[in-house]
Amino acid sequence: MEWIERFLSSFWSLANDMAIYILFGVSVAGILKQVIPEGFVAKHLGRSSVGSVLKASVFGIPLPLCSCSVIPFATTLKKEGASSGSVLSFLISTPITGVDSILATYGFFGWIFTIYRVVSSFLIAIVAGIFQNFFGHEVVADAQKQESGSCCCSGESCQSGTSKKFSFKQAFHYAVFDIFKDFAKPLFWGLAIGALITALLPENLMEYLGDASWSVYFLILLVSLPMYICATASLPIAAGLIAAGISPGAAFVLLSAGPATNSVTMGVVLSTLGKRALWIYLGTIGVMSLGFGYLFDFYFGSVVTKEMFAHDENFSVFHTAAAVVMLGLMGYFFIIMKKRNDKETV
């Protein structure tokens, strides 16, 4: 059938678009894991100040943590004395971007979209953090504040910021078996959904919507807020929406609000920081994502759309080889690791 051929072609095209950037990104993330001293991030987040919010936003941008894996890290920062504003900023800036996602965004959408995504996530995180520090103070259960334990560091290593001996083997293991493994499954489904959107939806979809573009923004926002979708896996879905005729600004709303929030993170923000923090968290992300989406369409929408389709299907042997490696790793974690887990449970 024709739509099946379009689906497979779109799937392969999306994989070629992002694979080389995904593999390079997770490699850099593995190196960063070895280079950054233990406790460095926790040590510098400070107290309730604009400076601590800025630091939290900056630290969060390159870290390859999705909206669920960032939760224990942020909770640890709170327990170690970081301000609520810093924690909220970290919870927002970290999952929206990440070194792997930044590079993959460039592969899909070009440098304008990539810079815009990084800068906008930074600004959203800063505004939310400042609002939280000034307006979000409320009493939260002491037991939640003083629980011990850490996912990233503890004890003297958090305070001293001690460095560790660099190991390429450990960097590779972390890149493949921690980072890539964590998003291999959602990345596959992101590719599948993106390809399905491209295959089934008409390319002139926005012509049918007419003046209802704002309703598309709101619809995507409402779907994105409670849904779990990581920054990297959301890219092929956004690309599929643009290929189907949705504006780049509307796709941007997905890429901004989707990775930053999900129902689990909402519950953690509520229990750890309180109701006001939850409203600040959702309100800031929602309003600013819509605003940045609209501004992107107004200034850059047509440029990015042309840039996306100008390089379509022009893949080098390196792109193809990277796609084969990426899909091979997915197959490994889907099949071999599943069999290994099944044997362990017997």
C-alpha cells in the first residue's frame, strides 16, 4: 500500500536526519559525566537569589536528563539546600534541552530553530525560578525537606566537588547503557509517530485550519503538558507535524512544553515545592511556550520550513551508517536486553 511505503520512507528519512547527531550527542554526554566533578552542580545552586536561578538554568541546559530522570536529581538538590527557584529552573531547563537533543535539533531544523529553542528554554526556566523565589514560598512538610539520600552524590563528595579519573570505557558505557538506553524506546516510538503523521496527514493541513492556528497552539499545549515525552524523542514527532503542514511555531510548543512537563513531574513539584510552585511551573511554561511559538512563526516560520525540506533525502554515507548503528542499538535494547531480563526473572 502507498501509505505503508510513505511510512517506511519517512521513518528511514527521520532516522537519517537525527542519528549522527544523537550518537555524537550521547558521546559528548558520556564525556561530560567523566569531566564534571561529583557534586559540582549541587554545590553551586546557592540560595534564594537570581544568581542561583541563573546557575541552575545554565547547568541544566547541557545535561542529558529527560523529564522523569531529572526528578531524583532535582529532589536531591532541594534536600541539599538549593532554593526552590533554583530547583524549579533546573526542572524546566534540563529536560527541554540536553547536548544530545541540541545536536539532534540542529540536524532536523537547522541552527535558527536550535538557538531559539535553547534560548527560549533558558528564559522560561529563569522566569519560573524568579517567580518562585519571590512569590512561591509556602510551608511544605518538613519530612519531605529533610529526607536523606541522593541520586547524584552524597556526603563529602557533594561538598568538595572532587574530580575523578577520566575513563573512556566508563564514558562509553554511560553514553550507551545509561543515556541511550533510557530513551531508546521513546525515541523509536517518536520516530514511528513522526513517520505516521507524515504518511497520513495532508501536507496542506494548515490550509484546512485557516484562522484557527491559535487553537492548534492551545491543543498541542494541552496534550503536551501531562504527556511524558523526552526532548530527543519529541523531535521526529515535531518534524512529522511540520511535514504535515503544522506551523513550526506550533511544533515548537510541543518541543517546549512536552519535555518540560508530565503528570509525574507535576506531582513531584506539588509535594516538594507546594501548590504555588505548581501553578508557577505550569503557568510559566504554558504562557511562554505559546508566546515563543507565536513569535517563532511570525519571524522565522517560513525560513525554518524551507531549511528543513531543502536538505531532505540528501544523506551522506555517514548519516546512513549512523542510522544503521542507532537502529541497531535500539534493536539490541529491545530484543537482547529483553531476553536477558526474561531469563533473570525465571
